[in-house]
Amino acid sequence: MKHLKKKMLGGTSLALSLFVLSACGSEVATTGASVDTSALQEKIAGLEKKLVEQGAKSVEQEQKIAALETKLNELSTNVIAGGAGGQTPVASGNNGSAGKGDGVLITFAQYEKLEVGMSVEDVIEILGGEGEALSEAENMVVYNYKGTAGNGANAVIAFQGGKLLTKAQSGLN
């Protein structure tokens, strides 16, 4: 009898274990079948919309870059064409032609009229022309003007961004 009880208890626990396992399996299958995918589909649609928007932004940026490159090429062409004779036209924000100069001689009275911050155009008007370019950088040009006395006197004038940055003189009369 003891032996029979053990077999029954063993069989009962086996049946109970199988029932629990089948219940778990059916619950997973039921849960998987009833999952609402609409939230996931909304997220996918949102991501697709963002992708389209970024593609449009990329096209806009490419168009802007192309327009800027065209403008740069036009400006480069104008500078090269204007500089063919050794001098470029003086424009607002320009540092002057950075050429060999036009032989203008400077007096001390003219030098005194120059003020830091003046435009290239204003300086040329006071001095009557451009001096000889000593140094040229991306946004800066340094000019030398010979003095009228003929004794080696000179003035050195630097422009940055089209404005008089600094001036110095030696021996001007």
C-alpha cells in the first residue's frame, strides 16, 4: 500500500507539473497573440517622418552650399579679373590693392590727418594714392609711403578689414 501511495503521489505531481507548464505556455501564446501593435506602428511612422524631414534638410543644405560655392567663385573671378593690371578696385572692407604703389609721396601734415579706424578710401583721399605694399595677409595689408623730403623719410600704415589699424612714421617733414 505504501508503494501504491508513492506511485499515486508521483503521478499526481507529474500531472500537476504538466498542467502548470501547459498553462504557462498557453498564457504566453495568448499574450503574444493579443499584443497591440498600433503603438509600435505609430513609432515607426514617426521615425519614417523624421527621416523624410532630415532628407529634405540635407537637400536644402546642399543647395545652400552650392549657392555659396557659386558666390565664392564669382568673387574669386572678380578679384582675379580686377587684379590683372596690378591693382584691384578699392571697395568697402577692402584693404587696398596691395600692389607696388603709385609713387605717392607723403608729408607730415598728411600723416597727422590719418586716424585709426579710417577706411582705405578715406586714407587714399587724404594721401592722394596708395603706397607700396610691404606685407599682405588674409585680412591685413601693410603699406609704405615715402616722404617728400627725399632723406629716407617714410610712413608705414597697416589696414585690417578695410580700416586703418596702425600708423608709424620716421623723418617726415
